[in-house]
Amino acid sequence: MQWKSGGTVCLFAGLLGTALGLGLGCRRLAPREPPPHQGAKLQVACPDETTATVVRKQALAWAARQQATVDVVLYEPHEGPPASADVWVLRPAELPRWAKAGKLTAVPEEITRPQGAYQWARLLPLYREQLVVWNGTRCAVPLMGESPVCCYRSDLYAEPARQKAYRAWTVARAKTGKGKARELRPPVAWEELIDQAEFFREHGPQGPAPSLPPLPLAQDEAALDRMFYQVAAPCARRGVREDERGRDRDLDDLFSFHYDLETGEPRIASKGFVRALELLKRLQACRPKEAAARPEEAFARGEAVLCVTDASWLVAFQRSKAVADKVGVCAVPGAEHYFSFRGEEEEAKTDANRVPYLGAGGWLMAVAKSPQETAAWHLLASLTGPEGSNQIVLEPRWGGPVRQDQASRDTWGGYDLDEKKSAALREAVSRALLHGLKNPVVRLRTPDQGPHRSALVKEVFAALEGKVGPGEALKRAEASWKELDRKKGRAATKAEYKLSLGLRPQ
């Protein structure tokens, strides 16, 4: 006999129970409570296809549980998210612009509660204390992070003959006053990386040839900004460890970087920044003449020996026949010499003064003011909470860690590296994100940072093309910043810069 309906099955169970003296009866199950956001229709605005793919994939489970709809739309970053969107995906530096304009809602207390399910306290300090905060209000949650690393051709560095040749080459140069004698190893400082780039330019695997990837295109302001400040950070600021005592002169010494905290004057033409651009100019001689939209592809083709990039590129490198299993990973270099806040040149006490440049990569999710704020934050808690965030970080091409345990985890298998190189990757990423410093450099994130970045990278690019000297280029950029700041006034400039650092204006 084939049972075709629940009613028939229930009747049979009741009769059988009576016959057996069990008195089973037929009980109706209590109706389930509908999910709290049943029928919600949320729109998430994403600035590119990568973030859109992540959101579409990660939102499926939430939409199914809630019997809701999540629609993902793309927007042009320079135009900003559409007014119809409930959720915005933003670069960290864009958050203050919209927060100041009153467009965003505050993160609910149930997400930020220290002992809550979201585990807010386990976010990297960079996010929970700075990148998601504006004027004391938490306005976003991190979606994807960054993983800055330096890659090099480990097969070439391991050749005994090449190691001997490099040693002899540096000794000969040291005798003429150019640099110092060195061993061939993963570069610890930018000065060391430059020596290696110049050596491989002359003694490359295929003879004399560029040893570095090409420059990013002039219109790729994000890539040029990151390239410049990764060198400038350790040249223009001394890294102060969290456990260091006795040398903290004042907040100016600790936190002034783009601007002087006391005067509100820009510092981008000061000695440390000029030194950084001079070093980049030396590196430019080791690059191909033409800029490229995706410079890392030159390294993937085996045309470069060194490449400072994001760890997400390791996937492409490992899939390349030219460099698969030939890529070493180390931390982004520091500087052997740096300039203090007062312009005094000092030598690093260790191998290098390491100061990471952070906040230039990664993505945040914010909720715009809309009738569906509650549902939107419920979605974000699911997407970026411990479970959802761990799913995202396991896919290397999507981005880097945003939580402390993600940066220090033992498994990095998604990058397809051997055990030794996986350990080196973990060390490089954790050195950048769990740096142990009081004062890492964070990307300029004032509400009007866009025009400032444009003015700077325009002059940096001109200097690297040889159209103007490094010092003059940065003076011109400084003049542009002063003109932009003049329009809003010195007091507002100082106040907004302090807010961008997570400090409260006095």
C-alpha cells in the first residue's frame, strides 16, 4: 500500500495506537515562527565584480533562512553608491566622507557587544579602533582585509653561484661608496631590495633586463598611492613598539605623518617623504619603460625577480608555468635609515625600521539610512561574523584577514605553497597586521582625501617618469594640499586629521 497524504498516515497511526492500547492519537505540530526578516528585499551596492561575487555567494544562506531577497548591484566608485541601496561596500578611506554627510547608520550594540556572538573584540585593532570608526561612532564592519607581502624568485636566490656573484658585486660597490657588502637573502629593507633589483637588472636569468614589474598606470591612483606610502612609512616615521617606554615625546612624534598634528600643516614634502621618492626613483630604473594595468603579471610571466604586492596574487603566481613553486614570500621591507618627526636622520637599531602601511586595501560594509536598517544589519552580522568571515578568508583571491585569529592561523593551504613557504607567508602577513606597534601608518582617510590623493600621485608619477625631481614634485603636491585645505580652514583640517587617526580633537 502506498500512503499519499499526511492525513492518511495520521489516521493509520491513531487506529494502530488504539488497537495496541497506546492511545497515540494524532497531534498537530505547532506552526513554526516565521523568520524575523521574512519578505525583506535588500539591495547591496558593490564597486566591482570581485566584491559583488563575494556578497552574492555569502548572502545565499541568509536569504534562504530568512525567506528574503538580496539583490547585488554595481556602482561607479567615483559616483558613490546609489540612493536605492540599503548596504554599501566601501574602501576604508571612503567611509568618513559618507559618515560625515550623515548617510550611514551606527553599528548596533548587539554586534559590538564584547561577549556577543559577533566577537567584535576579536577583530584586528586596525578595524575595530580606526577603519570602521568616524568621530567616535562605529559605522561599518569589515568584509575583506589586505595582506601586503614581498615576493621574490626563491629559485634564483638559492643558487650558490648567484649568491657568490651578488656578494662580490656588493663588495665591489661598497669600495666605491655605493651601498654596503651584503648576502643574497629575502630583502629586509628597501635599501637592500634596491641593491638586489639593480644586481638582477645587470645579472638576470636571461641577461641584462628589467628586474621589477612595470609601474602602475597613471590613472591607477590606488596602486600608486600604496606603492609610494609603503616606502614612505618606514622612511618618515619611527615605529614605536607597544611595549616601548621612555621615548614617547608626544602625540606629534607618535602620530604625525601626512599632517603635523599641532599645526595642521601637510608634511608630505618633508625629508622622510623625499627620501622615499628618491628610493622609488632608483627602483624605476629597474622597471620596464611602459606602465601597465596589472604590473604583477610581469612577475607571473617570469619577467621580474621581485614584486611587492598583495598575497592574493600568489594564487596566480602558483598557476603560472614560469614561476610555479619558484616564489618566495617575505614581509614588505622597512628602512635602514629614517627621519624623525623633527627631521633628524637616524639609523635603525635593528636590521630595519619596520612600519606597515595599512588601510589602502580591503573592503567595509556599511548600512545606509533606510526603512530596512534592522534587516540589513542582520545580513551583515551573518556575512561578516566569525563563520562568514572565515569562509571568505579561506579563498585567497578574495582578500586578507580582518580578525586576529585569521592573521595568526596555522593553515594557509589555499595558496598552494609548501610548508616552509606557507610559514613564511603567515609570518609576513602577521608581521604587517599584528605588528605590535603603537603607530603604524594608516591611509589618509579624511572626508576629502580623494583630491589630496590625486594631487600627490600625479606628482609622484611625474617624478618617476623623470619630468621633475623628487623634492620639487613633493613641494608641488604640498602646495596643492595647502590650497585644498585653505578652503575649509586650518582648524577643520587639524580636527578631521585627528579623527581620521582615531583621536578626538581637543
